[in-house]
Amino acid sequence: MSLYAEQLPPISLSRVEMVRALRRILPADAILHQPESLRPYECDGLSAYRELPWVVAIPDTLAQVQAILKLCHSHKIPVIARGAGTGLSGGALPRDQCLLLSMAKFNRILNLDPVNRLARLQPGVRNLAISEAAAAHGLYYAPDPSSQIACSIGGNVAENSGGVHCLKYGLTVHNVLEVQLLTMDGESVSLGSQALDGPGLDLLAVIHGSEGLLGIITQVTVKLLPIPECAQVMMAAFDSIPEAGAAVAAIIAAGIIPAGLEMMDNLAIRAAEDFVHAGYPTDAAAILLCELDGSNAEVSEQLLRVHHLLQECGATRLRTANNEAERLQLWKGRKSAFPAVGRLSPDYYCMDGTIPRRALAGVLQSIADLSQRYQLPVANVFHAGDGNLHPLILYDANKPGELVKAEQFGAEILQLCIAVGGTITGEHGVGIEKINQMCAQFSSAELQQFHSLKRAFDPDGLLNPGKAIPSLRRCAEHGALHVHHGKLAHPGLERF
């Protein structure tokens, strides 16, 4: 049974005909259509949802991508782009009678310019590989999602990824200068420029977080930053989550912007410590990791101020990394939290809501209350500085009804985020996972604007259909939008 609420119109080619047409563009080994070869593409990082692709195409030249898009456009065959497949919202989930277009072979750094501090990349370049290549010039790429060892820059743009250092250095959108993409009909478009600003409307920002709905990303130019003279991380342990939350607010209120400010609760602490032995106190209710970077003098001064603030807020233990190895080890625990929690339960459901910092303690208490009600444990790992929560709901998919229960629990967390003035996603995207909550987050007028933008780039709605933006009919069926006189204002939007 399909995971999608909206059905696609029938297409004009059979699978056999599609494969035959693709063989005029690609070598045979770059076209996958047998079930055993399609299986690795049946899901992204949101592995609870799976659907076998119709056909997978794996081009390695821009001309091949253009030819594939033109073929699909002429026959009205939908296309789903896939990068490294590390996404956590089902954005790359296949669906029947859609071509899955893998951009994995586009993995070259085209140019690294240390003088102008930029790098021009193909979309399949791994996030971490950018900093590794730039390090020889004393530079690095700031956004660092926890999956940076595997995730690709094209996917980072599509989801507007963040990471532990986004508090000070921003999300992907703040670190990209130019994006080149192909529209559904194969036309090449360049957004932004290698200067700090470009003429015209800021469509570069529009493509960030667009989740494959507007175009196929073929090239990304990113900003590189000088590696700071000094970086120090301090770990603080607390006996209660509200105290840790108050410490976050105190640091920001003091005018200090850490490079990273992360929080983990006890369950996440114990999982990470058992997994990587980072030196976390396993009896703490919560820990904060606060990293400061800059010149030696600046970091030394801020460390003293933060140390004093953390003590005032009730920190029971404070530890500052003495060297680079200790700093990396403290961060390794945080960046390994997701796989570490995976050892506690057969399955977990990773949420991604964002809230105002002032609501942190109350929201975490509400999540704890929900955990009791649903009888499902939760490990909380999150970017405390910018309020981006990542509750990990533990469940066992082998037990009947537990996945549904975990989904309902997650939906309540997202509703809670909206209620306190937050949003349903900070960096993982909407995909299919949060599409119903889009109906609660946005009004019908706002959704109409999203659909209008989608039509401007993709008039036939062929790129990643059924993802990220719900149809107005779907929202009406969920009771989240007002229906005027029993009819939708714009019925034509239902096909997207």
C-alpha cells in the first residue's frame, strides 16, 4: 500500500519502456530496475517508511542528467532526486511510477579558492570532505550536521542543514554563495553569485530547504572560514533540566554567542558515554557542551565568564578540555548520540522541532509527561542555543502498534512546538514525515503561496511529488484549514 495520500496520474511509459529509453542515455549498469538492486534505495534515514523505487538512474555527467530530465518531462514522469540518503524526514523516499535520480557520482571538488575563501562543489561532495580539503589552507566549512561524515552538500542545501556550530555561524543558507540547478525540463539556472550579493530577487535563499521540489542541484559554491586561532569546549553537569535550560538563557543574555551550545538529557548521556567513553557524568540529569572560539585572549576571557554563569545557574560539575584531543572527544559523544541511542532500542523515531529558548524547560517537561502517557522512553539531544530539539522516541517496530504510537507521540511534540511559538522543523525538513503538521503550522493562504512558488519552478508538479507541501484537500481532511462554503478556494492545487 502506498505511503502517500495523494495519488499520481497514470504515466505514459511502462517500466520496460522507461528502461529502454534510459539505455539511450546511460550505460546499462547505471539503470536499476530489478527488485534486488532497488532495495538499497527503498528509504532514506527515516527507515520506518519504505517503498521500492520504480526505476533508479545513476548518471555521472551533467549532459546525462539533462537528457534524463527532458525525457521525464516529455512523458510527464515524476522525478525524485537522491543524494547520500541520510535525510531523516523521508524527503528521498521513492514512490511508484517515479524515477529515482541518484546524484551520488557527482562527488568532485571542482575548485578550492583559498584567496577568495570559497569552494565550488558538485552536489555529492560529503560535508566533512570540504573541511578536510580546506584544512591545508587554514580554512574550513562551518555547518556540521551530525551526519557530516556521510551527508552531501546537495542534500544540505535541499534541507538547509545546520549542525552544532549553527548558533554562531548559521545554517547552510548563510554559508552558500551560489547554487546551480536544472529545472524539470532540463534548463540550467544559476542562483546567487560568487560575490557577497547578487542582482535580482534572492532566489538563492528559496532553494535552501526546498527539499527537491524546485530543481535538481548540480553545483554549490560555499564560503570557507579561517580556522579559529583557539577553540575550547566546556562541559557542565546539572541535577535538573530546568537549571540547564536557565544556563543556556543566561549565556545568551550575557551577550556571549558560543560556537556551539548543546544539551543532552540523562538517557542520551548514558547512551553516548557507553558508546564512545567521552567522559560524560552518567548521573547528571543534563549536560551542556559550550564551545567558544576566536583569538586566544577572547576565548580565555569568555571561558571565565561562562564558568561563572554556569556556577550561578547550579552546575554541579564543570570540565574544560585541556587539549584538542579532549575537545574532540567531548564533541564525539554529542555527534555520536544518534547511533548511541540506537543501541538502547530496536528502533527510534527522531523528531526535529524548534522552539524559543524561553520555552525550553516547559517543553522538555511536557515531553517527559507525554513519554509517561505513551509509555515510550525518550532521549533528548538538541541544539540548545537555537532551540532545535531532537527528541528520540524509543520503540520496537516488531510490537504491533508501537510505530503508530511513536508517530502519534511525535506529532504531539510538533504540535507542542507550534503552540509555544516554534516550528515543526529546524534542519531535517518536512518530507512526508511532518506533512500533516504543515497544515497546523501554516494557513491556507500561506500554503497557496508555497504552491504558487512550486508552480513557478515546476509547472507540472513533477519534482518530488507528495512531499513537503500538503495539498489543500489533505489539510481540509485533517480539519486544519477552513473550507469556504464546503469548497476549496483553489482546487487546482490538489494535484501537487
